[in-house]
Amino acid sequence: MVSVVGPAQSALAECEDAFAASAGMFAAACAELSAPEAAVMTHGQLEDLLGARMREVTRQLFQDHLTLRASNEVRRQDVVDAAGVGRSRIERGRRRLMATVFGKVTVVRIAYRGTGVGDLHPADAVLNLPDGMHSHGLARLAAIESARGSFADACERINAHTGSGIGHRQVQELAIGAAADIDAFYDSLVPAPCTDTTPLVLSVDGKGVVIRPEALRADTAKAAAAKGGNAMKTRLASGEKHGRKRMATLGAVYDAEPAPRTVDDIIADPDQQDDAVHGRALERRQGPKARSKWLCGSVNDTAAQVVAAVFDQAEHRDPGHRRPWVVLVDGARHQIDLIKAEAQQRGVDVHVIVDLIHVLEYLWRAAWCLHDIGDASAESWVARHARVLLAGGVQQTAAVLETAARAAGLHGAQRKGIDEAVNYLTGKAEHLRYDTALEHGWPIATGIIEGACRHLVKDRLDITGARWGLAGAEAVLKLRAVRANGDFDAYWAWHQQQELIRNHQTRYRDQVIPAA
């Protein structure tokens, strides 16, 4: 009797042959779990056993699949590089090693060769193999873990999860490569639609990062050199620090539907009870809520470049300058000057508002010139003057403070806090129009960018003992920003597509991978 083997049976037999090695390893693991020794294992021991065995089974499955691909690869016709030079000869069995999240595997494929030119491997493009040894999966883990904690911790976590044996420097290099396309990714996004009445809010701030000497900005390095080097070889000189800081500049752009408020919604009147007569508290209206938030940061670019990037993002959302642009700052003169210059260059009207919290700090300094430390009445004093400020009385507040200092007979250092507050209020008066901001429903506090400084910089780049190289600090800052924006998964898919174009498609004529 003759048995007839159909296409399905033939394909199944071929599959069984191709994956015989991984199937054998799985069977061995099953036998190990069926043995009497396994019957007395704790669940923790079983987890460890299966974790080790299944990782190797998965690695072998990956290898078996690559081996099957290699055996089925057929010669492609008309393999021509980007310069128009063809590859007329082939070499089968060309091998390369790749480290994956499951372990190391070997990729075998056909190399297309020509005289005096580099080889081409179209099968690499189909797999979208990385330019280096480490897979995109390992690079993704390096990006995520490096953004969370130190490179050393990231290395430890990746190795515990994958058993890949990746090194500290390799994790850092993978993180740097992973951040390469973040700026271009955001340039490609289509902004969410908004009405012309929706405020477009911009904010910029800075935070110092401890940088290795070779990565300092030229002015900082020059200033450090002017102070003289350390003559001691075994310890730091008095007052000397291990590293000096380079300023990281953070930027934020977001949409916020207008939410008009009054002074009472911000600070309660200290001289009145909250509607106690009627037995209920006054309800305060909430301020505008941020949505479609975009954060950016750079330790490499100058403050002017980051301000320009923030304005680029804002113009991406409102190219016709039809919406109200509100810029929140902490009062730093340099930032305000950069913002005004950028706005003038682009022909856009901006409403610069100094963060209310920073202004309140000046009022508190003035309060301690007139009150004893710990005096509870200082709080009511600050609240009264803050309410006047919120109502638009900047000059009125400055005049009252000056009068109070003279009435109290304060001189010199005794009135320093008041003098600082008066100078700040008069110098920033045009940016303290809180009455206008509240009427239009705009935000008046820099909580978004302040939070970004803490989250993006302090919580990661300012960890104990960290001294950064420029490339590593820049990559981590950008990766933390894209994760804070909630865009990492979308970015990673886009990044892999850019890797395909960069590493493979650009090597071929018309960026087309030759078909099999």
C-alpha cells in the first residue's frame, strides 16, 4: 500500500525538522518537571528552573527560525546599491552574531558581492537587523531602564531579565542610540485640533547637571580654569567639588481650555470667614487643565536653542498665530529676553506671566522684615498683599511695602527683604498682570515645568555620585521626556522604522530592498 503525503503533511514534517532542536529542549524540560525531584520543589524553585529552561528554549526557537530562513533563502536578482553599482556574485553561509533578549543567536544569509565595493545582505533588511550586535529588544530595555535609574542599575536589571550579559558601557551606548530620533519624531506628529480661543501655554526653565570636566561649556570651563587647578593629588582642595554643573534647559508646551477665576478662587480673604454665616465653605473654581502636554529638554543645546524648539512646537500647533500664546516663566531675566526675542523674530504676540509662587516668595521675604520669625500674623499679611497683586495692584503693593519699611524705621540689612520685593515687583510689573490672566482664564503658575525639572532632571540626572558625559546626559533627558509625554511606544515603533531606512533601505537603489 502506497501512502500519499500531501502538502500540509509535508510542511508539518519540514516544520518538525526545522524546530527539532527547540522541541527536544522543551521535551527535556517537561521530563525534568515530571521527575521525582521536581515533586518536592517549592514554587520559587520551580520559577527559577522554568525561567532558565524556557529562556533557553525560546532562544533556540529563535535560532531554529533563523536557520529555517537561511535554508529557504533564494537568490535575489538585480541587487544594486544606492550608487547604482550592482552585485553580480554571491556567497552563501555568511554569518553574523546577534544578542537578543533571549540570548545570542547566529544569523546566516546570502552576501551579495562586487569588485571594490562592500557586501550587501538583503535578508538583513527583511529582519531589520541592528547596525551593531544588540537587538532592538535589548535597545528598548536599555532605553527604558536607563531612563529609570543609573546605567549600572539598568545593566543589572537587563541581565537579570534576559541573561544577556550586557555591559555597562553597552547599555549607555544603546540608550544614546535609542534617543537618536526623538526630535524628528515630534516634528512628524500632527497636533490635536484646538479652537482659536484655547490658550497655547509655553514654559521654559533650567536645572544644573553635574558634568565631567571635558563636557563643560566653554565659559564654565574657562571660569573653572581661572580659579586654578588642584595642586593636591590625593584629595580635593578646600571648597572644591568633584564636578561642576552644566545647565540643562527644559521646555513645555500644552493646550489649556480657558478657566476664568477671581482673586477669591486663588487666595481667600484672611479678614473674612468662608461664608460661615450660612454654614458652608465657598467653592473655588479650578484653574485651566493641561492637555496634549509636550516636554523637551537638552543639556547639549543652549537655552536659546531650547526656546526656539519650544516655539517650533507652539507654531506646529498654531501656525497662523490665531490662539492666545501664554508664556509662564520664573522671572529669570535671561529667559524672558530670549522669549521676547524669539517671539519678535516670529511675529507672534506672547503674554509673558511670572509664576505667582515665585512672587509670593518675595512677599514672604518682605514679611519677615516686619514680623518676628514664626509670627502667625505674617501669613495674613502676605495674603492681603497677594490679593492686591492678583487684582492688578502691582505698583500699589510696591508703594505700600516701601511705606511700611519707612514707618517701621528699617534701615540697611533690616529692610533687605522689602527692598528686594519692591525691586522685583517694579522690575517685573509688565509680567505680573494676574488680573488679566484670571479674567481670560489663563494659568498663572509654572507647576508643569517645575515638575518637569524635578522629574526629568533631579530624579535621574541628579542622583548621588552621578557625573555625566554630554551624550549620556542628553540621551537620558530626552528619553525621560518622551516617556513623561506618554509617547514612548509610539516613538519606538517610529524609531525602528527610521532604523530600517537608515541601516538598510538607504544602501539600495531608490531605497528599495530587492525582492526574493
